Amino acid sequence: MQNRGLVKFFAILFALVSIYQLSFTFVSHNIESDAKTFAKGNSEKELKYLDSIGKEKVFNLGFTDFTYNEVKDKKINKGLDLEGGINVQLQISVKDIIKGLSNNSKNPTFNKALADATANRQGNQDYIDAFFEAFDKASSGTVKLASPEIFSNKIIGDEVNFRMTDDQVKKVIRRKVDESIGSAFEVLRKRIDKFGVTQPNIQKLGESGRILVELPGAKDVDRIKKLLQSTAQLEFWETYKIDELGNFLMATNNALKLTEKSAIEIKETAKTGIDTLLTDKVKDTVAPKKGQNPLLDKFVSQGGGPVLAVVSPKDTSVINSYFKRQDIRVLLPADKRYAKFVWGKPSTIVDEKTKKEVETVELYALKGNRDNQAAMSGGVVTDAKDSFDQLGKPSVTMQMNGQGAKAWEELTGKAFTQKSNIAIVLDDIVYSAPGVSSGPISGGRSEISGVFDVTETKDLANVLRAGKLPASAEIVQSEVVGPSLGQEAIDNGTNSAIIGLLIVSLWMMVYYGKSGLYANIALAINLLFLFGILASLGAVLTLPGIAGIVLTMGTAVDANIIIYERAKEELRAGRTIEEAIKASFGWKGAMRSIVDANVTHVLTGAVLLIFGTGPIQGFATTLLIGIATSLFTSIFITRILLDWSVSRGNKLTFVTGFSKNFFTNFHYDFLGVKKYTYIFSSLVVIVSIISLSTNGLNYGVDFKGGRTFQVHFEKPVAAEEVKLELVKVFDGSAEAKIFGKDNQLKITTKYKVDEAGTEADQEVNKILYDNLKKHFSADMTYEKFVNSYDGKKYGILQASKVGPTVADDIKTNSYWAVLGAMGIVFLYLMVSFRKWQYSLGAIAAVAHDVIFVLGIYSLLWKYMPFGMEIDQHFIAAILTVIGYSMNDTVIVFDRVREYLGGKAKGNFNSIVNQSINSTMSRTINTSLTMILVLLIMFIFGGESIRGFIFAMLIGIVVGTYSSLFIATPVLVDTISDAEHKRIEEEHNKA
């Protein structure tokens, strides 16, 4: 081998760099283990410990040293499925951004286009593209985007003028939308930085308006979702008092009597009157009123001052619908026709009669106007801090800029003179509505007080400091993984990796002897390089990523097997060991097959990386890096070791006594049985298609949208019983299946999955808890059931949500990924082999494999004891199967091309059969190692990836069959008889 010294130099250098990079991971792991020991399960204490040593020197290499923060930044990070934590995909409302840029235009064509874009957006289509398409269709050229009614306004300024064409305006709007999304990204980043989790990850996802947020180790689910979704739209409003709207409430109640029927049976006449509404004292009792008063009966207690009433949260939506009705709005006095009804922050009071805590919210009426604008915007706030008020209760103090200070002084002065109240409103929720008792407030300093705990004031100050989002943010996809589940995944992944490595290494030793030992050394160096690259790239290791590493071990020896099998052929042809090694590592030896096979694998891996998200990208990353490091170690490191062994006079045979005669005299007529294999495969395809059209597939929430919960119970539970209970409360949408152990269920529902806001998420969690708590001991609280914490064994261990729009995008991406992978490989093989018949044979085999795997899933998903969902993991498995099937087929085709090129003699079919038989040792060896590795992962890899591994396991078996019995016969049958005859004559003449 030429340049052997240079290869050795780079190999040693690469190994040292890999060890250097990995050292940070080991140091960080030790420090974090110490922190866990110190904290004894208290996550807040653990974070404080790590924060306290952030700037301390913890790693000294002699020539330089590093602080803990520097070490932490260089380590291999664990994904949520290994670390535990929360993964959220936020959709910044591009619709709201566009409306804002138009200054809330009332133009009917513009608003129709917005509505049509929302309703008709295709899977994977950006909203802005859908809007422009809808506008072009709705306007038909009669209305321009540059119209003063739309985008030629004071918001955008001089960037758009009425002379501009629609195409010119579209460019400006695209840029403005992108700037707004960038602004949202920065706001969220500032909030997250202050939240207090280690290694947070936030990134924009293309131009879709989506932002991915990963918070490893985060545990308080409801709090984090609220923090992320809050737009932080702070406003200061003047309020009406109850004595100003008491008559309106009575008139509303009387009007509703004509259209609404009370659900409560009248047992006594309720005493109601304007005098009870005008009281300034809030009654403490929460005893429900009885009577035929559609509005008043929903009041838990009467209000006072700016509080119109105190209501149970479950009644707010009904009351909102009342106040939106036109026949009710007309009852407002003329000077109050723009009144805006909003709710206060939920609080808990104790019912004196039942002594039970009851959650309530207060109803307020804000002094609105024609434009629905507040008296003062919160944009003037320059700083906010959590503190305590004069009574020692948690509060938030704010400081305003000069302009804000002046406006605040005027507003508070007006409130003092009129003895009115000022509501401090954040995202349409009243946090407090104080009066002003000591005159105008100067200096721009104010305070938000109310019913808070310390955590709430910290979060509120955080979002106010970070600023408001430019548009609403909706959680369209989320995943919550408990730390105990993450540790279980690490244990399962580690076990499967170690066992897989041992089995592959043992087989190579048994089959190839000392040469197998050199392949194992190359494999160990390959893993060192692989982890070193992952560390240097700052990659995130996920459970599918571990699967990719284990799969790399199975494929890493493939190149060695191809080389060794070629060397055995050369030795049988009478060459010396030096000549055999040189020939096997040559382009005409094994290199051409290795390159063709791995290029197809790289192409499918690249497609997976482009179209996949989250853990699937982790799988693709490790797979692609593994292919690169495997090629380097198999080709160069193994060659150095073999040459070194020969130079020492060692006898190399590439066989052992066990494998000496394997496949040496193997002569099977593969083409002779093609009629039967065609019939068999045709029947399989027909059965699969029938099953797919009748039995269907078990689509996961990735493809259909929904919520999934992995719930661990203290004792075994009946899945069907739980399903029936949940169907009643989730409007008929609920599934419950045993997941692994019989005391663990996977619960799926589409209930309110398309509703934005944290309220819907909390409602679903609460319903789930209320209906499942009877299966737990008495100390299982809502917080314990929902939130994650170290050592958690029962309750929700993992939860995920996928909104309908995201599901459509994932489905579209998946279709394109599979079709794209097949198309790209078809083109590559056509270029590489220079005959379209080779590409057709390979694609026929791949299509056969994909249909076969889909058919198996369609037939068995109702009966298998593990999950067989069609989700992103399944698509990753299909693409891996495509890559492997292509790999296997290309090895056979390379030998066919070689033999048809003149190496073998006989009739056409005989030459092709010889080609296939000569590759049998490689085919069986590689398939066997792959199947063994996948079996180990299937058994030890954990429940969450069992369906994913099963798809690959079936695919590898079927792929081996199709490369021998489908791909090659199709190749032969599509080559014309004249070509057959030409090749035979040319070979026999030679």
C-alpha cells in the first residue's frame, strides 16, 4: 500500500484527537454524577451545585485547563430519550405576523386569502406561500398587495409603496416575516437562558415559522409550556366597576332566560337583585345558587370594585359565548359598547361549608375602544424583577422608559381622580387591578401583585424582561420523557451495544481466524473514531442514535468480509498471500463493490438526515459517520495490520477449520427457480396489498396527530377497561394498549389536539389524572402524576403531542423520503453500471422489500405484543432497509458485471449463476451478522424501539432474499435475447 506512513500518521492523529474530544465527556459525566450524589434527587439543588462550579477549573491537561462550563460545552450530549426532559416544537403564527404587517387590514380580499390559506394549506407547504397563492386567486389582479388598505401602511413604512408590483411586495413581506420569526427566536432564547436547565437547545426549523426547543432534565411540564407559549403581551387598561355594569348583568340574565334553559332543577326561589350585584364585598361562600338564572347561577360569588363576579373555570367558555352574542352586546349602554370582558388569574379559595379547595377566576370589564387598544402598552417596560410587596407576598416590580413613565403618571393620575382601577393584563389575563390611593405615580416604577407563588413571579419577570413575542406561539408538537425512562433507555442501549459488539467480534474470529482479529481491532478503532467525531460535532446521542451505532458495528465488518472473500478467491486461484491481499484491496478486486454498495447506503442516509427530525436525525447522523469511519478503518487500518502480519512471517489463510469448506463448492441454480420465486413474491405482494386496503396500518400520532401517554401503574391494569373509561371523557377518541409490562399502558387520544394554548394541555392532563387516579395509591397527586422527577416510577413517564399540521408535514416528508431515496439510487446505479436494467432490478427488489414489510405490519399489528406503529421511526427503518437491500444487490450486480465482462465462460444464465454463487459467502456472512445484531437489539434494546428494530429485522431477511431471487432474475429478463447471444458468443470465442 502506497503512503502507508502517511495513513499511519493520520490514523494516530485521528485517534489522539478522538481521545481528547471524548475526555470532556468523561470529565463532565463524573462531575454531574457528583452533583447528583450531592443533591440526593433534588433537581434544583443539583442545578445550583453545577452553576456554582461553572467557572471553576475542573480539567487540567498540563498545557491548558478548562472550566466546567467549557467542559460541558464539549461533551457528547444525551437526547431527551436518554436524559429525560421536554422537547417542544412551537409554531409562530405567520398569519398573525401578516395581519400585523397589514395593520390589521379590514380588506375583504385580504382576509379571505388569510382564511383560505389556513383552510387549504397543503402538507409541508409554508403558510406564507399558501397565503400568496390564496391572495392571487381571490384578487384575480383586482386588488394589489401594495394597496394602502393592505401593506402600504405606517407599520411597514417606506419599504412598500402603492406603485410596487405584487411580486415586489411579496419579497418584502417574506423578509419581514423572517425577521419576526428571528425576533421570536431571540425572545424565546432569552426566556430559556433564564429558566435554569443545563444544555438547552433552541433552533429554527427552516422557513416554516417553527422553532424547536429542547430542555434536557426539565421536569415541570405545565410551567414550561406556559412559559414558552406566553406572548408576553403586557397592557394596562382602565376598568369598569360593578356598579357601572350591574344593570347590564341583570339585563343579560333576563335576556338569556328567553333563550337558555337552566340545567339545575328549581327547589327554591333564588333571591337575586341589583342590590346583590352592587355590593363591594366578595362573599366567601362557594355554595351553588339554584334557580332559572342562566348567568347569575354560574357566579360562585358576587364581585366588588372592578371584579364583576367570581366564577368556576369550567363555566368561563359558556359565559364568554354569552358576551359575544350580538343580542347581548346591544344591551350595553352606548358609552360602554366597547367593553372588553376578560378573566383574572386562577386562584384557589376554601369553601367554608365543605372545607374543600375550589379553583375560581374573577370576571373583569375593561374600558375598550373602537380599535380595541389598551390605554397603555407594556412595550415601555425596560426591566422587571421578582420581589415581595409590602405584605411580604411575591410580586413583580417593573421599570419603564421615559415615555412610559410619563404615560404611566397620566394614567395613574386619572385613576386617582376618578377613584377607578387599572388592570395589569398579560396575554388577556388580568394579574391584578389595583386602585390608586396616593396620587399620580411618577418615575415609571410599578408593581404587579396578586395571588402568586415565588416560581410564578420569577417566570413572569423572566418573560417581561425577554420581551413579547411578535405573534402567538402554538405548541404543535411536544414530547416529555421522565428521567427514569431515560436511564432505562441508556441501560437497554448499552446492553444491546455490548452484546452486539461481542457477537460480531466472536463471529469474525470463528469464521476468519487471525484475519478476523484484525477486523475486530479495526472495528474498535472505528468506534473510537465514531464517538470522537460525535463529540467534536457536539452531536446529541439518542436511543435511535445508539441503534445507528450498533447497526454500524454490523455493517462495519461488511467491507472486511468483501475484502476477505476476494482474498480467499485469489488464494484459491494460486496467488501468494501478498498478491492476494494486494489484489483484494484493488479497484478490480473489492474496492469497486465496496464503493458502489456504500454510496447507495450514504444516499439513503442523507435522505433520512434531510427529511427526518429529532431522534431520526440522530440515527442518520451516526449511520453516516459510521459508514465513513468504517470505510477508513476497513480499507486502511485492516490493510496495515494484514501487511504487518505478513511482514512478520505469519501465515494468513482467511479461514478456520470451522469455515474452511463453507460455500467453496456451492452451485445453486438461482435462475432455474425464478418462476417459483416470482410466484411466491407475487402472492406476497398481492396479500400485502389486500391487507393494506382492508386491514390498514396502525398509524402513530406522527402521521395522524394526537396525544400519547406512557403511563406506569403500581399494579397490572386491564387495557380494555381503561379504554372504555377514557372514551367517555375524551369524546370517543381514546386507545389504551399494554406497552411492554402488563402494568404499563400506552394511551392515545386526539382530544383537543388542534387547540392552541396551555389550557387544553392542562385539561387533558387533568382529565387523564381524574380518571386514572383510582388505579394508584392515595398519595398520587396531580403534580406527581404529570411532572417528571428523579426516581419517578409511576404516573406519566413519557408524553407526546403532534398537531394535525405537523402530522401532515411528517407524512408528506416521509413519502418524499422513501420515493426520493429510491429515485436517487436508481439514477446512481444507472450511471455506475451504464445499463438501466441494473437499476430496474435493484428498484424491483427494493419495492418488493418495502411492500413485504408494510404487508407484515398490516397483517400483524393487531396481534403482536409490542408496538407496530407507522411513525418516523418506521420510516427510518424502511430507508435503512432500502439502503441495505441496495447494498446487498450491488455486491451481486458487481460480480455479475465482472463475470459478464469476460471472467467466466458458458451460456448467459450459467455466467449469472456463477456470479451469484461466488458472492454467497459474503451475502450470508453480512446478513447473518446484521440479523444477529438486530436480534440482540430487539431483545435488549427496550420497548420504545422494538417496532423500529422489528421492521429492520424483517427488511434485512427479505432484502437478502430479494437480492438473490428478485433483483438478478429481473436484470436477466430485461436484457434482450440478442444481448444474451452476443455475450455468450464473445465469451466462448475468447
